[in-house]
Amino acid sequence: MSKQAILDRVNFPSDLRNLSDSDLNHLANELRQETISIVSKTGGHLGSSLGVIELTIAIHSVFNTPFDKLIWDVSHQCYPHKILTGRRKGMMTLRQDKGLSGFTKRTESEYDPFGAAHSSTSISAALGFTVARDLGSSVGDSIAVIGDGSISAGMAYEGLNNAGSEGRRLFVILNDNEMSIAPPAGAMSKYLSSLYANNEFYSLTQLAEGLAKNLPGPLQEGARRAKSIITGLAAGGTFFEELGFSYLGPIDGHDLNQLLPVLRAVKARAKGPILIHCVTKKGKGYYPAENSADKYHGVSKFDISSGEQSKSKPNAPSYTSVFGKALVSEASRDHRIVAVTAAMPSGTGVNLMQKEYPQRTFDVGIAEQHAVTFAGGMAAGGLKPFCAIYSTFLQRGYDQIVHDIALQNLPVRFAIDRAGLVGADGATHAGSYDIAYLSNLPGFVVMAAADELDLMNMVATAASYNDGPIAFRYPRGEGVGIELPEKGTPLEIGKGRMIKEGKSGVAILNFGAHLLEVKEAAEMLLQSGVDITIADARFAKPLDKKLITNLAKNHSALISIEEGAIGGFGSHVSNLLSESGLLDGKLKFRSMFMCDKFIDQGKPENMYKEAGLGVHDIVDKVMSLMGVSVVKFKKNDLSA
């Protein structure tokens, strides 16, 4: 039987349980090559997936999935899992329109019992399944696989604490590769490193003595000695044991000859919660990934032989890089400016500040709640913190935004990257809600950049603003290609701008980066003799009341547009118009926002069409307000 034939014989995890340990070792080599081949054509999260090849095989061959619940955290390392759980043929659709998600997804497979694209949720979810089992539900064992970056976040500790106190049979596998997206921050990383500094010691729990005979011969003595040596420290045991877990490890997460007997032993004997500490290497088995600074965490399509990624030449700098450079520029003129990020320095552009001013840049790890309050403390202490976090992750710090920042009116500057729909990462990473959840807070200033020059000016605005919290949002991807000055110019708070005066009686009030689509729709409408007015609000809070009032009084129809969910900018405009009595007369007002559903991954332009915010949707809205029924049209050819 050829090596490749082993993977061809595996359609589901049940097939793994018919293979010998030797076959499983061969399968690991095939699965690694298959994963590399797939991602080279689709792009995606490669390094993390290569780091769990053996672990994926071992778990599925020992545990009875899907009856036993396997939860990945964060689930960007789930590609090998998907290949082994009936989705191999669909992997070429990974992260594409109508294709497989890049994360675990409950609606995609029964082998994905819990979706996890935000970190540190797995232990809590696994405990939930465990309680369901113990209360009579048809659920087996629960296995949470959590990365060393994810376990640094507060929610993971909450889950560990509760699971330890419950004392129920539960398996937590710590996938420790010493690296999240950025080098892991904080004391937990140092603690984990110290645990395997003496890697001949493998077991630190009462379970170890019973397990020792299942370990390879040379390791048995180390296993017997480990508990007495390590638990003889002043603390009396490991951190995990103090929380009520039996601790086992560290073990080599790439050695099936260790993984298989260990997992078989704990499955047979564990009665309470147990944490198995596996040491892995991100990018394992693919030289370019192993030797890359980011371990090929997220890659575009690439050439397997060289590892060279195919990247199209950008037409304009990315919004992220524009923010990063603008922040450094402002920081060069004001020593009080500091930057905070939650494990995403390069993703947010803060790496540029980190390089230039390392003493004024703080990566707090995957800890958004802490990042927000930490920034609040610095603001209260007289500094000017810029808290740079993706929109989707800032949701995790919302209570802190309300209680620790807004309520105390602290001048924290929130730089919100990945606003709007983000493409291949899909609904879990979409920045759909920040307009609504920030603009409803008293004292907040909320801005959105329509282009990269706007973004520069908003960075300057935030740097000069000291009267309370202020936020500015901007999308993923490249800008529109505007020539940029050396530094930004502060904007007048609450002041929008006119883009184009029209003659048709219809005006569009844009908020954010959809201005380009509005202009394109205007060109299409102009070809049919419809000349619309365009204004850009810049601020959702405070609103430019003068601008909006003038638009309402001088037009028969007004449309607001935003890259966010209902309850945001358009709702505030509607309230202003209603309270001003401007909706009592001839004015027709409509608000365009994202439709009330989660939008799956795809090309951003297709996602916006599905959300009801495509260029043709804008055209349709204008024509319907004018009383014209649009039946069918092609691009640049509108017929009614």
C-alpha cells in the first residue's frame, strides 16, 4: 500500500481507528503534505495547521468523535481536522464564496460542535458540554485544544477555575508553540517555557504513576521522578493543579509514540479535569514556514518549492499602514502618545510604533478587556493612549469601554481596524457593530474614514482631542490612491463635508469607506439623467446637524449609507430628522445598512452585495425613491 493510499482510505475519524500506529505515523506525513498543497492554492492559516497534524490524528483516533466533542481554540488550526472529517474534497473552496469556512462552524459539520474564531472560549464551551453529558444528554467526553496565546486571555482562566471547582471529567490540551500571531506576551508565556526547560520530566500528577508503564521505556523513570521534583517547589504544584486540574506534561506534540499512549491512558483512567501540555512547533515540517518570522500564520497562495507568496502589487497603501505611519508621525511630536494592542501589532500597524518607540508601545497579549482598561489608566495618568484593536475583537472589551472609559469620560483614542466586511475571514471577523455600540455611549466621538487622507486627519484629530473618548474606524485593504501629505490635519469635531451638489432632488449622506461605491453609483445614475448630491458625514457622533438639516430642506429624498448594522449612524440621523420635524413634510428618508444576518466569507464586493450594500443596491434605492421601478440593468446601463 502506498503512503498516499493511507490518506485515501480515511474519509472520517472512524477510519483512523482501524489503522495501526505505524500507519498513523505515515498518515501524519501525508496529511502534512496535503495541508501544504491545499493552502498553497487557497491561501489561509498554514503555520498553525501544520503545528497540530499529529495532535489532530491522535485525538481523532483515540476519542470517539463526533460523539466526543472536540473544540479547537482558536480554530484557525482546523484544516487537518477538516480533511479528516469528510471535507477533504471541499478543501479547495476554503475561505471562498459558498465554500468551507477557515474556522470550525457548527452548520458545516457535526464534527464542529462549537465555532471558535475568537480566542479563549474552548474551555468554557467544553465544560458546558460536560455538564450536558452529566445531566443526561447524548454527549461523550469533551476535549478542548487551546493554544498558548489563547490560554493567556482572562476567559480561559475563568473556564479553568470553574472546571477545576466542578471536578468533572474534562480534557484540556494545551497546544504550546510559544507563539500566537505575535510573540506571546506576559508571565504565562514565561511559565510555560519554564515547564519544559527540563523536558525529560513528563508527568506531574497522581495519574503519572499509572501512566508511566504506558510510556516508552526510557521515559518511565523521568515520569516517576517528575511529580516529586516539580511538586516539591514552594508553590506545591503547577498553576493548573492549584486550580483543580491534574497536569500532565510537557510532551512532544509531534511524536505520535508519545501522544497515542498518553491520550489512551487518560481516556481510560481520568475521572476529573486534566490538562495535557503538548509542545509543538508552528509551521512544523515545512522549512519556509518554520523559518519565517510569523511562521506562515496567514499566507496568500504560494509556491511550495520556494515558499514565495503570490502578492499582487497594491495600487495604494493599506489603511493599516497609513494608520501606523500617521501614529508614528504624531508620536514624534508628542511624547505623551502611547500605543496599546492586543496581540496584533502588525495586524493593526502598531508594529511601526513598536519599532520606533518601543518604550511607548504595549502588546498586552490576547486580552482586549485589559487593553481597554489599561489604556484608561494611562489616560487618567496624563498620557494619550491609542488603543488599536480590530472591530470584531473590540467587542470583547465592551463592558470596559462603557464602565472604565465612557462613564469616566477618559480620553482614550480607539483605532478600529477591519471595520465593515473583511472577506475570507467571514462573519466571525466582520466589523459590523462598532458604529452602533459606540455611538450610543454618552460623550463618545465616533468617526469613520472615507479614504486614507481622512484616516490621517482622524489620527491627528484624536491626538489633539482631550475632552473624552474618541474612536475612528477604517476598513481592511488598500486605500483609494490619494496623494498623502507629511502629516494629518485635525478635523473640526462633528463637521462633515459636501462631496458633490446634484440637481435631481436626491441626496446620499455617506458615513465611512463606502464613499467609493456611492460615487460609482452616482456615475451610473448620471448616465440615466439622475444627478444626485453626495455628502460625507465623517462623524456619527456628534452629528453635523447643520449639514444634515440643509440636505433635508433642499432635497425631496435623503439616503444614509454605512458599513454597519442597524442601530448605528442611520438611526441617529433618523432621530435627528424626526425630532427636528423634517420628516413631517415632503422629505423621504431611507437608511442603508447591513442586512440582518451574518455574511459568510467571500470577496468583499460579493459580501456587500449580499448585505444589500452593493453599487446596484444604491442605484435601486435612489430610483425607487424617485418613483421609478428598476427592472433590470447592466453595469453602466440602467434601464427602467
